[in-house]
Amino acid sequence: MFDIALTVNACVRSNTRADIAWLISSEPFFESAISDAIAITPGGGRIGNLLSSAFDGELIEVAKRKLPTGRIVKREVSAFDSTISSIPQGTKLKFALLPSGLIDADIWQAFLDRESIAVVCHLNGEEIVKADYYTSVSIVAAEPDVIENFNQNKSMTVDLGDRILTIYHPVTKLVIAGNSDIAQALALAATNLGWSVSVDARPSMFAGLAAGLSSMDCAVIMGHDVESSSKCLSYALESAAGYIGALGSLKMQESREDWLAYRDITDLSRVHGPAGFNIGAKTPQEIAISVLAEAISVLKGV
């Protein structure tokens, strides 16, 4: 849900409809990313990722009806679906599909700010008649069972009978501009920490990844090409990332500074470069540890 917040926030504030879909249950249960969701625009376009897009078609067809309320959409995984999604054939899925008109605009800003959010969908059969939203500040006004689940500090979906509760607790996001062994080692180490990791050395793609970063997130720039790595660094500086690390020699750091200065970007106080604590790191794995240690230290204000 955090990944589609930027797009949906823009739709809501411009009074453009967007239907939001996410998985609420599976039988038998299988592990899936609770935060995954898609936003479906009026023309049938979609933003985000949900179960490898294997079930987007049916969700889009329901969204095209432009219903005033939300719906529970049921689907049994076919052999073809299983091939695409890797979900066992015969698994029974339930999705929530909710029009943006039932979503308070301030909640999407809270998603953008990476706050913890509880979404309570009130049901009448398979119809979602309304939805309530709570943050860590407003959760005190929720019903006791919602508060109890929210206080577990875990992302989850819970069937409460006449209500479906989905809780989103953000995790740190790391975006890496690079395609080297160090980038792979850094991505693996961050994933083991439970972080959400994206890797793309292309400035055009990195720009989109960096745009959704918040103060609890990190960006790390590497690469031997001055122009492309400098562009990525400029996008990181435009973001709200709490940690920005730049790998490379002192000469490379100076070259990037010159490239940025030529474009009137001179405040590099947020950039940690060369990135990482000085622990004598040599291997990609050691460098990854040094960078992550520095990132954690900065994010925690140590």
C-alpha cells in the first residue's frame, strides 16, 4: 500500500477515481507481502504489484463497473494462475476492492509519511459499505479488538466477522543505484534485516524509486559513470530519504560534486561519501555491512 500511495494521493486530491485492491485472505494460507496492493485507474490502467499481476484482470473488470461501494472479490487459483503466481492450484483467494471515494485523503498522506495505518472495512455480505482508518495517534478511538491487533506492531489482515482489518506497519526501504557485486551484497544484507530493497542503476527508473522515500528510508549510489550516478544522487537529494550514501573513490566523489554544482546543486550535507563506517572493509559483503551500519546509525540518530 505504501508503494502506491503517491499515485493514489494525487488521484484523490484531484477527484480522480482510483480503485484499490489488496489480498485479504487465502485458503490454505500462504505467505504473501501484506503491503502489496494495486491502484486501478478509470481506463483500466494499474499501478503497483499484487501477486505477480495474475489476478489483475478480474479486479479490473469489477473496477470498471465504478460501483459506489467496495466489494470482496473471490477467486480460485487455476492451473494457469498457478504458473504465473506460483500459488498452488485450488487455493481460494479473497481480495478487497475499494473505490478512492471511500478513502480519506489525509490517510494517503499518512501512507506517504510511512505511518502505521489500520484499515477497517465494514461488510454487508460481500459489499464493503464503509471503511475506517486509524493511525498511531487516532488508534485510541478504535474498537478494542482493532487496538489489540494494532499494538502487536505487525502487518496483518484479520477477519473480524462483519469487518476486515488490515494493518500496515512500515519497514525501512532501501533503493540502490548500481549493478555491481557490492550492490548485490548490500541488497542481500538489507533484505536479511527485513528491509524492502529495490535495485536499479538507470536514472530514469531510480527517479521513481527515490520519489517515494521518507525519513525512515535510505538511498545508496554507486557506479563508475559520473553522469548516471550523479543523476541518481540528485534524485536521492530531492527525496526525503533519511540516509543517502555515495560509494566511490574520493576522485569519483569530487567528480559527482562538480557535476551537481554545475546544475546548482551545492548542498551535499546529507550525503555520506564515501559511504560506510571505516572498518577496513574490502569484500562486497564487508562493504555492505559497513554501509548498513552507518545507515542504521544515521536513521536512529546515534
